[in-house]
Amino acid sequence: MKVLIVGSGGREHAIAASVAKSPKVDKIYCAPGNAGIGQIAECVPIGAMEFDKIVSFAKEQAIDLTIVGMDDPLVGGLVDEMEAAGLRVFGPRKNAAILEGSKAFSKDLMKKYNIPTAAYENFDDPQAALAYLETVKMPVVLKADGLALGKGVLICQSLEEAREGVRTIMEDKKFGAAGNRMVIEEFMTGREVSVLSFVDGRTIRIMSSAQDHKRAQDGDRGLNTGGMGTFSPSPFYTEEVDAFCQEHIYQATVDAMAAEGRPFHGVIFFGLMLTQDGPRVLEYNARFGDPEAQVVLPRMKNDIIEVVEACIDGTLDQIDLQFEDNAAVCVVLASEGYPVSYEKGFLINGLERFDGSDEYYCFHAGTKQTEQGIVTNGGRVLGVTAKGKDLKEARANAYEATKWISFDNKYMRNDIGKAIDEA
């Protein structure tokens, strides 16, 4: 089987590593890929949004299965175009990917189908948003409606901060067209948990839980990022929490999308807040999380190809999804200055220490192959992942492995998974 993966980050590297384990797969391509993916797949210089080129390549190479990793091509309708060309592809169609593509849509869906979430209002007009802020309690959460690389969420502690946030999102368009519409949401407190799931339009299978660290600096300070590290499973995702979510959130979301004529095939990422009043949905994503995929997929026992094909064919009810009884922690090595501004092109040393063992992984996010070697090529550069018998051992192993890698301007948080000690 020939498999094409669309994307270029750590998530796609984690997907490629899982695909490479499948005995069904003979050849892996990635468009556009990165230096790490290039070690297990053939990278092709096609951008994730170059739909015509992706379709043509898949036809020319007789690709048997395409896995779309990134949100932009999913929301843009790549799956629809590939299906129209008679190609087999994993991921939600455009009308289902709106679950992530529009926060206003997802909030309205949850309200309509009684899926627990924070109270909210949607706004197209900044003046109306500003007027609404006068009526709500602080702190408050402002969310750009569209895709914003995980950064389009502002937590505002005061009315003045919230007013400035409206200007930033809707008037200054800091997040581009994503800010043409905005959600104002009540601020919830509690533990955050990420839960990934496979969906075949009707059936849902839950993967192991995880917890991401979004803020750039230790102690959850600094700006929001795409994610500075994660761990799996979450000790706060208890059997009681799972039972509630199974009953009120997971299947309810799948059924709601089907009822709306938007059957979802692919991965739904549930961002949950464990509040005093029970779990609430913070957000949906329509694909594997990044960096959550880097701690969840290495622990999955199943052949990913079998699971993906079941999602496409509507036979997921026949899959017994299983995960190792252990833990994994991922620490992101970033470029100093991320997520604002940073330099690129620094040589990375120590990558050879990751020799393909099943306990340590180095997933590439922003790297490039040059004549001198592999160099930094993004804000998030690498995701160093390690397993352990439990979360404390996995955390110790991951931080030890971060010492194996060196490059100029290397930056990381030093408290990924510290919440483990409080569990």
C-alpha cells in the first residue's frame, strides 16, 4: 500500500511513524513534510493548500490512502476534492471540518443539542461586542471564529483588557479573516484535558487522554502557542469523568453532526474543562492534536491503517481500540522568541541519539535538511517524547532526552507535566 500524508509538523511526523509500523504499508510520501519525516518517507515539494497538485500527485503515484493531518486543508475542502477524483482519503469533508473551522458554528451546535459548554454569544460587529462586554462578569474569553494556529484565544481579566481584545481580533485583524467573527465566552476554571477520538460518521472510539501546555513560559505564563508540551494519560481524566463524557459529549457530538447532515469521518479532538459543575467542552478540533498526537499515537497498540480504513468505511464498531498501560511525555524544543519572532537556520546536533527505539522519539516540527545537516526552520522545532511506566518516569525520561539535543536559541518550558505531582 502507498500512503500520502499531508502536512509538515510534529503531528504529521507522529502519524508517519505510526504508519511506518503497519505491515500493510510499502511506501510513504509526505507533502510537504520536514527533515525528520524525510527519514521515513519521501517528501514532495507540494504545499498542504495546493489541492490540485495533491490530487494530481496522488493519481500519478497511484496512492492507495491519503491522510490529511492539518486543519487548513481539511477546513478548505481537500477531502471533498480528493473524493471527487475517486481517491481514498482520511479526514472530515469540508461541511464536517467546520466543527473546527468555525467556533461560532460549534458553539451553536452545542447549544442546540445540549452538549455542555460555557455560556457564550457570537458577534459580527465589534460595536455590538463592546456593548455586550459591559453586561458580563470578568474575566472573559474572546475567541476568533476561524483558524488561528491555536493562538486566536484571549483571556481578558478586566473590561479594559477585553475591549482591547475586541479591537485586536475584530478591528486590527491580528488573526486575519479568522477575526471577522468572534465568540465571547464565560471564563471557566478547572483542569484542562484533551481527548482524541476516531469517528466513522456514526461510531466513536476514544483514544487515551492527554494534557497540553499552551502558554509559552513556565507557570503557564506568556502568550498562547501551538503547544509547548503534553503528557498522556491525564491523571485527572477519571472513570467518572469518562462516563459523563461518553453519555453527554462524545456520542452526542457525533450524532449532532449526523443530524445536521454533516457526518464526521476522521479524528475529533475534544478540548475539555473539568469544572466544579462537571466536564464542559472548551473547543473541538477536526484532526489529531499537535503535540497531543506525539504522546497518544506512540502508545496506541492498533495498526493505525486498520483504524483509519474503518473510519472511512463505517466499520469502526468492529475495532477494539487499545493503548499501552504506560505513560508518555513530550517536551517541545522551540526557537527563543517563539511565538512572536525568532531566528531560523541553526544547525541541530544530537539527533542521532534517537535511534528508532520504542521508548524515545524526536518528532520534527520546524526543521529543514541542508548540505550542512538538519537546521531549525520554525518556532516549534522538535518534540522530544519519552515513555515510562508512569507519568513521573516518562517526564524524567523526556527531560533527560532534551539534553541530547543542542542548537543555538534552543528554548523549552521546564515544567511540562508538573501537574502530575499534584494528582
